[in-house]
Amino acid sequence: MPTGPLYMLQVYYRVLGSRSVETLMPLTFLGAFLFAMMGTLDSARGRIMSHAGARFQSPLERRVFNAALRKSAHSPDRDLLHILLHILLHTIYVNPCYYVVIYIAGGRLSDTSSANVL
């Protein structure tokens, strides 16, 4: 991860001061190699974690699905109720607060903009 900042520090301190292309080339190759290694290791880590996640998910998938299906079978209207409550609460509580904040901010913004014009 610190490859980029360390590369730039070395370029500024070693290469720009001495104007040495011989120093710049190994630093550039080393930086490119380290970035390539980081990409390779990150790809390997992603594949390993994806396989571990699949092995963790496969035994639990059927059980969790069946439990969720049984729970929703007891109260099919519950999802609709949650949606309606969310819309109602958003309309009652959030919208007026939003309008008050916009009104206050709009008043302050119009005061400062008129003061800047004068």
C-alpha cells in the first residue's frame, strides 16, 4: 500500500536532486513490481475469501431460506405493513424537518448573498 508514496519520496529526494536516470529506472521497475505483486496477492485473497464464503453459505442457505419462508408464511401482510409505516413516518416526521431546515438555510443564504452584493 505505501508503494506510491514511498516511490514519490524517493523520486523527489534521490532522482530530482541528482537528475539521475540510473536511479529513476530501478525505482520505477521496483514500484511497478510491487504494484503487480499487490494486485496478484489481492486477487488471490479475493478468490480465497470467495471460496471460504461459498463454503460457509452453502450449508446455511437452505436452513435460512426455510426459516424465512416459515416466518413470512405466518404473517404475509407484515411486509406491506412495514412499507406503509415507513411511508407514513417519513411523511409525518422527516418531510417537515426537511422543510424547516431548507427554510432556515434559505433565509440565511439569501441574507449573506444580498450582503455580498451590497
